[in-house]
Amino acid sequence: MDKMVKLTCVQLLMVAFQATLITMSSAELPYDFYSSSCPKAEETIKNVVYNLTDANPSIAAALIRLHFHDCFVMGCDASILLNSSNANPQPEKSAIPLAGYEAVDKIKAAVEAVCPLTVSCADVLAFAARDSVSKSAGFSYHVRSGRRDGNVSKASSVFTNMPSPFFGIEDLVGSFTRKGLNVDDLVALSGAHSIGVAHCSGFTNRLYPEVDPTMDAAYATDLKKTCPAPVSGAPDPVVNNSAVAPTTLSNQFFKNAVARRVLFTSDAALLTRNDTAAKVQENAGDSLLWKVRFAASMVKMGNIEVLTGTNGQVRKFCGAINS
């Protein structure tokens, strides 16, 4: 059984306070939204997430990433989950290949078996991301809920909203600012790159034709063994985001960044501005501090442009709008 880290009362208050700041200026999401309508919702989701992650540890990173992509593109409305259809042949999921969709379908099916048409897919994603953090990092946090599922999903909106792995620091900060997030959130959430995998195409610009001088030379040599120089039509292999403990969500990303052993231009960019570089150093040296910051930023991110009340719907199947 996983040993859970319990944040102190003061630290939990910090998380709650920071999360409250964002909800005061936008749609208010309550805690325990399903306490009456589906009291077993969170337990059911957690059980499925844990079972799936036991069978395949990469599921944790996939679910966290899906929640991030969902919130950044059209707000946290599960638009990332909609499949292509005759009415919409190019939804968000057609823009960038992501993993975890089958896992979400299994989680949603389990919830539907307990409480039909009650828990939104947007909330399923938020809860599943939290439980993925719990499973892979050993700490947890409370999630606000009551989101509704959106009816619009466009591939074109992905490229205008998602921060690119090729961004420099100013573009990164601007991307997060447009979503109501700040430099603290940018750095804290980057810690998710301690787990999961990345396609070589996302960072070969730092390997060829010359190695980026901000990348550790030995690390670059190791990466080149898996990632050859780009050739049109060639396979696009994957490598672990972190060479150290790649299935454990932790502050390892920040230690990697300080050692110049991170993959993306956007990862390395965090060290190119004094304020973000200072936060990288702080998080590298204090695991508990990063956990508090990460939890607060996940709660804050989960409130981006949410649909509530009678807006949107609660989908029966996450991949399709209710008929």
C-alpha cells in the first residue's frame, strides 16, 4: 500500500487559500459537489485509477496530461475527449496524439454504473488527475467539482492555446497568464515532467545539427542513441521525460533542470529568467514545498473557464455529445 504524505495544517491552508483566490474572481466550484447525488463518485474513480496504474504505471502521467490539455484549450470541459464525427471531423484529440483515452472511458463507465448521468467527464478528468498524483507521488489534495461538459471541440484551438515545447520563457509566461495562471503556477506545474514520455520530435531541435549548449553533453549523447536526426516519414520514438525515477512524480524535474538534463526548449527556458530560475532552485531543494505549490496550482488550473449550472451537459460517454 502506498505511503501517503500528509501535508501539515498550515500547508493545507495555503493550498486552500491559493485555490480560493482564483475562484473568487471566476465561476465558483464547490468541494464535495457529489456528496448527495453520487457519494461514491470519488472513491469509485480512485479505485479504477489505482488499478489501471498498478497494471500500467504510465497511465498516471497520461491522465495528468489530459487534464492539463483539457483545461488549457477550451477550459476544463472535457472537450479534449470528444471523438471525431460527421458533424465535427477534427476535434481537439486529432491535433496532438495523447494517451489515456481508454483509461478515461473505463473510469467513466465505472462511475456510470454507480450514478448514471450524474458525474461529468470534466470532473472525471479532474479527479483522475488528482488520483494519479496520489498514486505516483504519494500525496493528495482536495478537488473542487461541479464542472459541466462542453459541446465544442476544435483541433485548430489546440495550437492557439497550448504552450509549445519550443517556447521560450516569455511565450510560456504569456501562455499561462492568458489562462489566469502566474509564474508560480508555470514552474510548479512543470514538475509533472518528472514522469511520462516524450516523442523525440519534441526536442531534437536541441540535438541537431548541434547540441544545445544549455543541455548536458553526456545527456545529449544518451538521447541521440534513441533519437536520430529527423527524417521526413521516419518513426518518432519516445524517451522518458526523466532519466531518474521516470514513474514517480516528484521534484526530480527541478533537479534535472538544474543539472541541464531536461528535454524541451520550454523546460530549459525556466532557467533563463531570474524569477523562474529561483523557483526551480527552491523546488529542487525542497520536495515538500514543491508538493504544496503543485497541489495549489492543480486546483487553480482546474478552474479555468469551467462550465457550470445549466451550461453544457453531463455526457453519458465521454467521447460523444449526448443525442
